[in-house]
Amino acid sequence: MDCRELGKKAGMAGNTRYIVVVGNPNVGKTALFNAMTGLYGDVSNFPGTTVEMCYGRVGRDLVVDTPGVYGISSFNGAEKLVRDLVLTADVIVDVVDAANLERDLFLTLHLIDLGLPVVVALNMSDETARHGLCVDRKSLEKILGVPVVSTAAVKKEGTEALVGELSAARRGHRDPHLAGRLPEMAGELGTSEAMALLLLEGDAAAAGTLDLPPGSEKMLLYNKRRVRANEISGIVYGLNQQEKSFLDKLGQVMIRPATGFPILILIMGLLYLLVGVLFAQVVVNFTQGRLMEGYYEPFIRTILAGYMDLGSPIGVILTGQFGLLTMAITYLLGLLAPLVIGFFLVLSLLEDSGYLPRVAILMDRLLSVVGLNGMAVIPIVLGFGCVTAATITTRLLPTDRERRIAIFLLALAVPCSAQLAFVTAIMSRLGTAFFILYVMIILGVMVAAGMVLARVLPGFSAPLMLNVPQLRLPRPDNVLIKTWMRSWQFLKEAFPVFVGGALILSLLRLTGTLDAIQNSMEPITVGWLNLPRESANAFIMGLIRRDFGTAGILGLPLSAGEQFVAMVSLTLFVPCIASVMIIFKERGWKEGFVIWISVLFLAFLIGGLVSRALWLITGVVGPQAPVLMIGMLILLAAGLAGVAFFSRRV
Amino acid sequence: MTLDRSKRGQVIRIISLPDEMTRAQATRFGIPEGTVVTCREVIPMGPVVITRHRQEIAIGRKLARLIGVEPVSSGEQCAAADSL
């Protein structure tokens, strides 16, 4: 999408200036965008959060925030997006991290070489001081030939000066060799100088547009640009002798396996205590049990009973088993809201601290087993927040093969925060053994599916090459705002689904259709999964949203084992409608459908197998079955690992 | 030798990168062929982390096996530092 199309979509007039904010990942583009537009966007301390752009208006201007890139070309989906935007922009705000000029100036010089109108925002100048660095802004301005403004976007410093300088944006001092050559070339080809440069650099899309063979000077030009970037940063930096700070040392300890894995387990444990215990039990007992079921629901029923017969169709729709005013609202506000807030709080803390790239380093080796590299940790962890958003984030993965694997695993085995909310609520009733077994089964399915895909899909996975940001103490205000905005967004989307879903269920029940569906699904629910026929409701609703389906389990009188089987099947079940639409959009109809059907099939297949195994083992050892199953799974995993190890040696 | 063989704390120069894509990305990151970097961490079986100035870059083991490096002696280090 280029700026004009975006402008049309945003309903901008003809005299709009298009201002595109670009920069390397994690330099504060989004924070700057927010400060400029007064809008909210996510700010994160890890590469790849902004994979789709956001835009906002400042007066008659349209400001566009973009995903972080290291150069202008089409190495991945995000870069293609940025390339199209900068080529059509009126002003480019290039955000550079004042502490990482050497790296960031490559992109700046790339933009200048392309002949685009640039203003440089020298961001995080406050942190530079902490590193004992100082940047000579005036020399930088002179060397680059474009305005350079110091900013500290998270503190909203310098943004006004930046907005003031926008009209001073200009083409900077190009590589002298290119300065002579590009205008001539552009004239001959009848295209822009920017396109001419991209062609020289072998950009496939530019070559396609111009219908010419791609040029072969990429490395030559890249190397020259790199040398210039290094020289410039050498000139404008003061000296940089610095003590290793505590955070530096912590960052180091976090990636060494001997200390890193215990830290990872410790952090996961703490997060579980926060979400699984504090939010899922203490808070939810209060909000759902006390507030909603204790006060709110009886209150509503008493009031409505004064006006209508609660047994009438309307009464059933409003306050019955799937009541719009009772079940839908209680689940939404009493259960979903506190849990989703808990999950997003954790996710925001993880993102803003810069811990996730360190997890990516730790997990690189393990993820290679399923054909992914460490970078895939980011979409997978995000998936525990929202599978839809995570599916979009897979764009940061370098190859199509990896995106395919990651999207499939997200659809199959990663429950989103809403579903986790219900899973946690149910699991906390079933006990620790079932919880561990649940984690092992879902994880096992994920690993097995990934291994099969890694074997079957053609091609190779790209190796890891990841820029690791500084470890930072998350800013509380940033974390809280982000948590709130994301939770609010999520609940806004969930609200119509819960209300609509409850309405549909009530209607199906009143018309008798529910019975018919339950009967037709009996071979699967009763015959294969050994669940009561009413569980069909949960699966039907699960087609719309897995969490809504999972919520349906809460209302059913099921034994512990039955709840467990339902939980496993529903976790593996197809993701929500929104995710499915994104999968179709990202992968096309054909592949999307194959993914959807495979996930559906696997969910029932594995659910049934678990049900049978649980039934068999319970018959032998009684209620200790989950513990025994955990033991058996550990032995199985150890056995498989052993076989793999020895077969490689032979 | 190759990058995966380097030791923690060792100062090395990157001599060869395996392919065009890696070379382009490395150049953007600021570690093209010829750059002197410090090996910050070698994760057993996992990635190698190198630093240059305040920047840290993690490189997957498979890729590290394909990157040619040479140790830089302490005398050269000073020269390299001076030229920055």
C-alpha cells in the first residue's frame, strides 16, 4: 500500500502532506508517532511489534508509523510495506537511536541516497547520556545535509521542534558517485531516482515495475554506505568508555543456558503466580463469584421478574442458561476482563523489558527442532495474548516456510489470552496434576506437529541473525497504558461475539435446533470424545471463538476427566473467526482452508485419544491417572529423544 | 576458523560471510566483512552473540558455522580502536 491509497482510506483531502516515520526496530518510532499525533500505539522494546502500520492526523497532515527495518528493499513483508510508503511520502521522519548511530545511519544514508526528503529524529538522547556518550548534533546535520532534531519520545521531549522542522525536510548529501549517476539514469529510464537506485541494488520489485533485469551492485553500494555510516558515527560521537551496568550483566546472565533457563523458569513461575493464581483465582473469585453471580445476576432477575415471566422465550433469552444479561455479561466482565488484563499486563512487561529477544537466543536451538529459528518466539509468545495479532506478526519471519509453520502452530496449539482465561479458571479447579498434563499434551502436540511440518515442507529455515536491544526497566505508565488499551480493544471485540453467541444459542435452544445439532454431532462428542451430547454447544460456539466455546464448558455438569478432555480438544480447536480470516488473508484461500480443516481434524483426533487413554488408565489406577499419564509422557519423550540421539550418532 | 569456534571475550575480525542475503543484512547491522567484533557469548549448541560498540547481535549456530573469522591480536586491537 502506498501513501495515496492510505490517504484515500483515511479520507484525506488532496493537499495532504504524507509524513512517514521510519527507523530500525526498537528505536522509538511508535513513541514518537504517539507524541506527534497524540494517538496511542503500542511501544515495545523488541523488534517486530508494528507489523502493520498505524496512521494519525496532525492538522492537514497524515502521519504513518511503520514497522522497523534496517534498509529499504524487500527482504521480508515488513520491508516491502515500508518501501512502498517511503517512495510516496512527502516527508520522511527517520528515527535513529542516538546510542546506536553506527547501525542506524545505514538506513538514514539509504534514504538520503534514494533522494527522499528526510528529517532525522535523534531519539533517546537521554539514554545516550547514561551510556556516557554525546552526539555532536550540529556536525551530524552538516554531514548529512538534512535537519537533525534531538528527541526523547517517551518523555515527549523535542517532538514540537520536530514537527516545526517537518517543512525543512530535504534531500541530503548523497554518495557523490550516486549523485552524478542517478539523475541521468532516472532520465533515461523515465522513472524516479529512487527507483533507479533500487534497481541498481537488485530490488526485485523495482526490477519488476520497470521491466528490467535487477542490477548487481547491491553489495558494492551497501559496503560503501556502511563505510560512510561508520565514518560519520566515528566523527559525531564523543568517547564511549563505560562501566558495565547491572542491566548489562543481567542481560548476559539471561542468555547463558546454565543461568538463563533457571531465570526463564523463574520468570514463567512468577508470571503464573500473577496470572494463574492472583488474577485467575483471587480476583476472579471476587469479580465472578461475589460481584456478578452474588449481586448482579440476582439483581437483574429480580428486576426483570417484575415485568415478565422469566420462563417465557424473552425471559429465557435474557436470563436463561445462555442469558444475554446473565451468562454473557458475567463471563465477559466477571471472568474475561480480569484475566485478559492480567495476561496483557504480563505481555507488556515482557515486551518492554527487552527480555523476549533473549528468550529467542535461548530457545533458538530448541525451536530449530520444529523448523523455526529463535525469532519465532515472538509470534508464539504474542499468540498467548491474541492469536490474530500474532498471525500478522509472523511477517517478521524471513522465509515463507517458517511463516507457514508458525501460523499452523499458532492456529493449532497456542491458546489466546481469552481462552487461557477460561482454561486457567477450569484448570485451577481440576488440580495441579491435570494442569501439568494439559501443558505437556499441548506442548507435545505443538512439537510433534512442528517436527512433521519441518520434515515435510520443502526448503530450509533461515538461520537466526538478531539484533538484541538493551535490557530496560519497563516504564510503569507505558506498561499500564498498553495493558489497558489492549485489554479494552480485546473486550470491545469480544463483547458482540459473546452477546451474539449467547443469543444464537438461546434461539437454537428455543427452536429445538440445538437438540438436532447435538444429535448429529453425537458420533463425535459422545462416541469419540466420551463427552455428554450438550458439549456440542461448546464446539459450535468454538467455531466462532475458542474462548466462547471453552466458556460453554463451565456451565456443563462434567466430571474432572470430561472437563479435561473438552479442554484439550477445545485448545487444539480452530481459532476464532478473526484469526481464521487473517490466516486466509495471509496464506490465501487454498492453504488457509487446508490449515483450518487439518486443525479441526487434529483437535478431535487428539481429544479422542486423550479421552480413551484417560479412561483406560483410570480403569486401572483410579484417580491417580493424570499423575501416571504425566510419568508415561515423560518416559515417551525421553525415549524419543534417546532414539533421535542415537540414530544421529549411527 | 569459523565464528562458532570463537571463545567468549575473544576479539575477532569477520573475514567471510556465506551468501548475499547474509552479507547485505550484516552490512546493514554494521558488521560487514572486515569488521572487528568481540565475541560476547557462545551458547552451547545455540547462537553466538557478538558485540560491536553498544550493539549486540545474535547469530544462529548454523550460520555461525559458515562465517569465517580470524582472531585479532592485541596490538591490532589498539590500531582498530584508533581508527574508529
